[in-house]
Amino acid sequence: MIIERDHLVLGCATLAQGIEHVEQLTGATPVPGGRHPGMGTHNALVKIGARVYLEIIAIDPDAETPRRKRWFDLDSPAMQQALAVKAQLIGWVARTDDIDDALMRTTIALGPLHSMRRGDWAWRITIPGDGERVAGGVLPTLIQWSTDAHPCDRLPEAGVSLSQIAAAHPEPDSMREALKALKLSDAMHVTYAEVPRLAAMLRTPRGLVSI
């Protein structure tokens, strides 16, 4: 089984807000992505590695209200209040070539698998039924793309690269064990904090910045 970082998820109150935040912070211009059928969200993307990207995501005001809770806690009043203040890193996604095997290894449930499609992209992804982030976003969402092609293959070079990801959690040992079971021990450093939080360092045309 191969498993590695695929993308970071930056939540925002509106997509325009998120795009402006990333442009001001990094000097890079995000590329429009698309809509997520059934989730009521839309996104924009910035390439931050050979096959790693930053996803800027927000509730799509023009989409029908989904029949289920949106992913990444976007329906949570607390999350909406936080994002109204500023865009922030709310999760990350790990790519695997065998998502069924990966789920068998997990020590903490990451949610059921869902099949999704947009245009010629298709993928399987873990989404908790309540829409909440697992471990407050410290543990990854898992994804398996249907082909060898990857969204980064179509993204322009933005002069931005991922330096590192760090996380904090009230139970850091459990988080480390869960990451180790998924062969993701090297993906991030986890320390203690009273509430879960994520941060990432990016090398950009404007220097080293954190999100």
C-alpha cells in the first residue's frame, strides 16, 4: 500500500474570501476548481508540490442544500463563526492506492467510503456521516483517485511549496499511533494542546508563511 499527502484543506466563509487570503499571503493566484455534487461546496486550488495542492473550500451559495451534513465541519456554527473571521487550515487529505487496505489499518475510524465524480475526475473518499472532522482535522481524510492522473498535473506552477505540517491534540499519543498505523508517521509532527489545531508552513514568493 502506498499512502502519502495529497492536499491541504483551507476553509473559508466564501470562496472569494479564501482566494483573496491566499493571494495576499503567498502571492500565488488560485485556480478555479469546481463544485462538489452532493456536498454543496466549491473550491479553488494552488499547487504546492509535485503532487500536493492546497484546496480552498467554501459552501457554494448557488448549490442546493445537501441532504447530509457537509464535510470538514462546514455546517458547524462554531466553524462558520471562525471562518467568518479569517480563512484557516481545517484538514488534510492523504492519497492511497488501496483505500480498503488503508481503512483496515486504522486505529481510529475515519468514516465510511463514498464514491464521487466531477467531470472526468472520479475518486473514493472517507466522509464521516456527521460531517465532523476526525480528531478535529488532525487525522487525514483518505482518498483514492480512479486513475493515475492527478489534479496537480493540470495546475500551473505557482512558486509555492509545502515545507511542513504540524498539529496539536489533547491526546497526541493516540494521534501518533493512528498515523503510524497508516504509515504516515513522517507526514506531520503532533504535540499536545487543549484543543486540536493544524498549521502548515509554505515557501512562497513572499517568503516562508504559515496557514
